[in-house]
Amino acid sequence: MNRENSLSRIKEEKGSWDLVIIGGGASGLGVALDALSRGLKVLLLEKSDFAKGTSSRSTKLVHGGVRYLAQGEVGLVLEALKERGRLLKNAPHLTINQPFVIPLYTYFDRLKYGLGLKIYDWMAGSLRLGKSMFVSKEETIKRLPQIKQRGLKGGILYHDGQFDDARLALAIAKTCIEMGGCILNYARVNKLTKGEDGKINGLVFRDLIGKTNYRISAKSVVNATGVFADKILQMDNPEAPKMIQPSQGIHLVMDSSFLGGEDALMIPETSDGRVLFAVPWEGKLVVGTTDTLVKKPKMEPRPLASEINFILETAKNYLVRPPKRSDVLSVFAGLRPLAAPKEGSTKTKEISRSHKVIVSKSNLITITGGKWTTFRKMGEDTVDAHFKNHGLQKLASSSAEKHLHGYSEEEIEGHLQLYGADAALVLDLQKQRPELKERLHEAYPYTAAEVVWAVREEMALKIEDFLSRRCRILLLDAKASMQMAPKVAEIMAKELKKDEAWITEELEEFNKLAKKYLIK
């Protein structure tokens, strides 16, 4: 995964690409993976870093969507459960089977949620991760040591998947490169080009690192930019109607002792009728999420005080030791790219989570909506549109069976598990250069070798790329990420052949960003 190699290929490429994809998050990477599985020639362009937006800020769940079942979205849940099973098979190094417990405080809840989750199990079929069951009050307390016990009648145990979203994005990007795809970050699309017939035949993008513009020919251009899809739609047609309604979800990260145990907590109905999760993740506890309509999408959305208060207040109703603002190690926000609702509907929970593929008059293909769990199916449906658009015979997709880069069934102790088969190569770096064994922070396991690896093998170009997405410390502990930044900057500068001015500028930029992840 080398940026210079990708740029060289783009410069040398004389013919037309079958698919040029704008966007390097879950949607765009899913399209690239599926297109390459069918033998198409693919270029993917991301204007910042891979999964920089919402694709690195999810609840870290690979799930069918228990709440969507309650809303009658049966088709969506069936599709997601199938994809959940496939993802756990194709990326065992990045995913786990996560037990969840719903605490029960009324006997009616036992009947309601017990029945709902039996249906959930049945819908998963052979891809089921485990059997849901009622557990006693004693077993519920054993699994959720810090749950409030007054009035507790027991719990419902069920299973869903958990994953590391940003590292999954990297694994897909690497898989795409291995399959012959061309992938480039920090490449901003500035213009869509059209032939005399008004149909899109390519685009112009700018390499934001090399400060050079490139003109690309393409049979199809795919708009997979998530909450920013409207910008590309308006680049195609300034009169294009708004297709996206962004909805913000925030997560608070705190010490795992607030819940205890290894099981996750699921509250199926909060005071405003939504769902709240408290999920163990990389040694911490992630609590979320909210669902708030926002007018304009931002690359760095900010959590609202009302959202923070809502999560803390809800947690207080269920946990023995209520978390306070001062207990929050990091807060992160993401924006869901929901399809814009019909007139009169403004509640986010009424807007469908299913994805849609739209083809404009100029043949621009846009993928909207969806979620990480169904990224591969979203890609498959988008590539189908390419064949249909051009009247081509549809080539068979094999993305459902594709093992992702790093695939390994071997269990590796500690955080290097997320590297899968690459873990041995990171350890080899430490053997070759013992100074790279040095930890970046005394309280966390990340080493200097991982920074070197991220630059050489994972296209990391900025301090943020490493601290937020190659390792996840910005989301896990914002203060610790600021303490690690100088050391990371020094190592990256050496690898990228940058000077002191670059280090100063990068540190200033990163610290400004990291402060946004802290609650004042």
C-alpha cells in the first residue's frame, strides 16, 4: 500500500478506467472490492484519509440491527445478518462475536425482547453467532457487574459482531490493491468531465500532497462520499435536489470499570424511544449513540452539550457508578448519510437505514444510506448499476467469499490481533531495530514500530492518520493521544523525510483537533 506506486500507475495509465470511485470510506471501499472481484479496472480517490469521516466513528458493531426489526425493516435486517456472518468469516482478525445483555426490569420486557431476539436468531439462520436466551438475575449481574440491581428481574443474552472500523477500511484498501486496484488518499476531485452527449466520461482530481492535477477517463464514476454526496451531485448538476439528510451520533469513551465484565449492555428503549449501547472496545467502554438531525455535514462534527448530557443521564439510570463529564476520556461524533425524508417526516428514526443506488441523467452513479455491516452488499448493488447503465453483461461477483488482507484465524495476544498476518511483520521490524520496541505511551501498548509500519505500508501521511485511524488512541483517550503526538511526529518526519517546520505544523494541527475530543 504505497502512495507513490498508485501515483505512478495513474501517470502511466493510458486507457480508461472501468470505475473511478470518489470516496474512501465504507461505501467506496465496498464498491472497489466488489468491482475488482468481477475483474474490472478500478481507481478509488479519497480527498483526505481512508475512513476519515463517519466510517471511523461508528459504534464498532457488525450487527443486523435489533431496533430495525422492531420498526418492521425485515428486509434490511435479513440482509445485514447475512453480511454480518460473511464479514466475521472473511476478517476474523478484525471482528469478534460480542455477547450483549438486555437487563429486564419487568416481566413484560422478558416476553417482548425474548420473542424479538428469537426471531433475530431465526433470521440469521446458519450464520447465527449464538443462541439468545433468558439469564437469571444472578447471571445478569455476573455478566454486567455494575448494572443497577434494584428491580432487576434478569436479562436477555444475545450475540452480535464487533469490529475495528478504521482498520477494516485499511484491510479492504490493501485487499483492493492486491486484487489490482489503484487506491489513493489525499486526492480531491474538482471536476466531472462530460462528452458531447452530456454523459460523464471522467474527472479531474488534485493530488493534495504533490499539488498536481490529473485528468482521468472513466466508463463510470461512482459518488460514494457519504454525507457529502450532495456536493458531487451538484458538481454533476447544480440544480440537483438534496438527497442526503445527515444525522449525528455521538459516543462517550470511558474506563471499562463503569460496566465491568466482557459483555456489552443494550438498552432497547431510552427516554426518547431510541437505543443505547455500552460496549467494551480495546480496553475501554464506548457508550452511545444519539440520533440528531444536522443541517450541514462537516468533516469534524462536534458533539452537542444536549447529546453528552443525554448519554450521561441515561447511563446514570442503569449503572451503579454513574459516569460524570470528568470521567469521559474522549467523545467522538459521526454523521449518518440517511436518505433525505419525504416531506413532513423529520424524525431520524423514521428515515430508512437501507441503502439506495441512484443513477443521474449523466450516468453518475451515487450510493447513499447504508451502514458498515452491509458495505459489501452496497458495493455489489452499485457495481450492478454500472453494468446495467452500459448495457453490459453482468459479470459474477465473488466479493462475498473474499478473505480480507491480514486474514488469520490465529489468535494473537494483545492489540496486534488487529494486524492479523501482518503482526509478525510488525514484530520483525522491532527485531531488526530494537529501538522501535519503545512504547509511545507508558499506559498503552502501541510501539514506534507501528508508526514506521503505518507510513511504509498503510499510506499514513499525517500525525492524525496514525493516532486516530492506524491506532485508535484519539478515540480511546484524547489526552494520551496529545502526549504521544511529539514522538509520533518525530518518527513520521524521519520516514517521510520532513523537516522541523513540518513537525511544528503537524503538532499544532493535531493538538487543535484532539482538544475537540475532550469534554470541557
